[in-house]
Amino acid sequence: MIKLFFLLPIIMCAIWWRYLDSRGYSLKEGLKGFIYILSFNSVLILFFVLMIWVTH
């Protein structure tokens, strides 16, 4: 399951992009959302990598 964590930011960004597109916003206007998504996923993945390292 850990192998599939790279899909999480891709799926979340795709959902965010679809939301922006449906509301008529440009990608530039939604850039802050992409940054939040990527930073949240980076912290999440870093946490899980740290937990694997600690328990291994």
C-alpha cells in the first residue's frame, strides 16, 4: 500500500483541477490550492516514511 502513496497527490490535484475548471477559474488562480495539496501530501508521506524507518 505504501507503494501507491504517489497516487494521492495526483488524484487530489486532479480533483482540485476539475473543481477549478467547473467553476470557471484558471489554474493560476488555483495555484495556492495546489501548493496546499502538495505540501500536505509531502508532510503525510514524510511522516509515513519516518514511521517505517523508526519501526524497521
